Amino acid sequence: MTPAPSPAIDPHSFAQGPALPHLTLALAVNFASQTLAGSATWQLATPLAEPTEVVLDTRDLVIERVWTNAEGTGPEAAHTLGTPDATLRQALRIALPAGTAAVRIAYRTSPHAAALRWLAPAQTAGEHPFLFTQSQAILARTWLPCPDSPGRRFTYEAEVEILGEEKGQLLALMSAENPQATAPDGRYHFRQPRPTCWRWPRAASTLPRSAGAPESTPSPRPYPAPRTSSGSWTAWCKPPNNCMGSTAGSAMIYLCYQ
């Protein structure tokens, strides 16, 4: 079985196969275990006319199940994780039968995922923990099975649920249309209608230094007003408290105390 040709060759990515123009993401955030768990559903541009395979980038992900439909029903799709490479890590190869229009992958991250930055309350200016993603340069594959290459762009929608004691306490934000208030049930919905990639830089605010915090903690600076992707590619946290973003990377998810 030969993969369909990729739109471009990226030496830092295993990604091959049909175009994946849209992602539907559903993730549960567990601060106790410092993991994300859920599913990523990649939509193909058109249903396949003939069998092929798609190859995605992964690193330290636990791939639980894979289906060749958006619903996650029926028999599991044939898939394999390749031999680990020191730099690229592992290729996830999924066989796609003719007629496939979507691929759904159930998975969970490692507590040591390099792109997930878990901060303890002592590292913030408040009483709550903090999480943001830092996917640059090729770290998106540590929290999402994806074509981890800037040449692969896609729109997305996402459901993020915060579990445990942090439910109803933390506000989730992404580089998309964002909520403007903390959800009591810990569930947030996002939509990004503009094609993007996980490596695109997300500018942002910094984290105020709390008393006794390490000197490496960023110093305070003014926070901009919240905005959505309708007029900007950037996601901002709401003032006045624990909001932080990457000043030089691709922070795709922010979880902060409002």
C-alpha cells in the first residue's frame, strides 16, 4: 500500500497521505495525572476513491483505538506505530479503505509530554495550577497525533473539559473563538475557521511574578483586552489574574484562573 503524495516534503515530519483540512478535537484535562485524554478526528478533503494510508507524527502518545469514520464506531482500523526515531519519534500509519472521509483516533498523552507546560500554584500569582501548550518546534506530536509540519494547515473545532478540583475554576482558551467566562461545568467549545498549524506563533501576555516565585518567572506587564480570531490570529487571556501565553512559541491551549 503506497501513501498518496504529500503536498510538500518536510524532513522533520513523517506526515504523508491525503490532505486533512479540518480537525475535531475532544480532550479532557487532568491536572492530577498531568495528562490529556480524548480523541482527534481528521476530516479528509473528499472521500477516498481507492485505498491508501495516512501517516501522522506522534511522540510518547498512547494510541488507544483508531476508526476510519468520524463517529468512532464499528471495527477498529488497521494501524501501526513505527520504530522510534531519535528526532522524529514515531510515525502512526493508518490504513484507509476506499470511501473513507474521516479518521478518528482515541489517545492520551504522557505525563512527560514535552509540549505540555504544567505549572503548580506556587509558580503562578494565585492559588490554582496552570497549563499551556508549547508546540514549537516539533512538539505538537507530543499532545496530538497530527501532521506536525507548518506546511499542513487546517481549520478546527474543539471541546475541552477540565476535570477534578479545577473544574469551574479555570478558564480554557485556544487560538480560536474563545469563551468570555469560566464555565461551572468545566466544558469549553472552540472554533477556528481560518486554516492554521500547531506551530504558528501565538503571541501573548506574561505571568505576573508572585512573592517567592523563581527569578525565571516573567515580570508583570499589562494585559490586552480579550479578543477572538475574527480579527486576529492571537488568543489572549482575560485580565486581571493568572494569564500567560508564549512570547516566542505556539501556545495553542491556555488554562488560567480568571
